[in-house]
Amino acid sequence: MITNITPLHDRVLVRRLEEKETAKGGIIIPDTAKEKPHEGEVIAIGAGKMEKGHRIPLDVKVGDRILFGKYTGNDIKIDDQEYLILREDEILVKVGGIAKAASGKK
């Protein structure tokens, strides 16, 4: 686990969540044919953006699952692990609450 990395301002450090390696028909898809996933887990967050002398806290927190755009953020590698640094406004959705509400019973 990364303990000494702290993003600045409104930036978020994200670990991409890997997709399944097997298609519905049982075909194994090689790594070279896969696209990078657009879903990730928040590993670390900054303190928030400064606006008019006040700090605005982020809407996401460590441990949240998020969706982000295909071409957003910057890929980095730390201790042989790949991560993504992106701004909070590049995050499209927090997945946890939506997925539970969509699949929950009435």
C-alpha cells in the first residue's frame, strides 16, 4: 500500500480495476488486445481546491470506486504498480451507491 504519496489540491490517485480475462464464450483475451479499464479505486486524495481563499473538499474519499474517461489523467508507475493521477472534475461517477440502487430489491 502506498503511504507516502499525497496528491496535491484536487488531484486523486487511482488504481485501475482489472476486467475479467475471459469473454462470455470462454475465449481468453490477451493483454495486448485489451483496453485499459475505465473503472478504478481511489487510493489517495488531495486536500481540495482553493477557491476565493477557502478550501473546497473533494466529493470522493479513499476506497471509493469511480468511473473516468478514456483519455483522462496521467499514468504513473510506483513500485512496479501502475496508477493514474487525475483531477476530481475528470471523475464521471462514484460507482458504489449507484450499483447498489440499480441492483437492489424494492
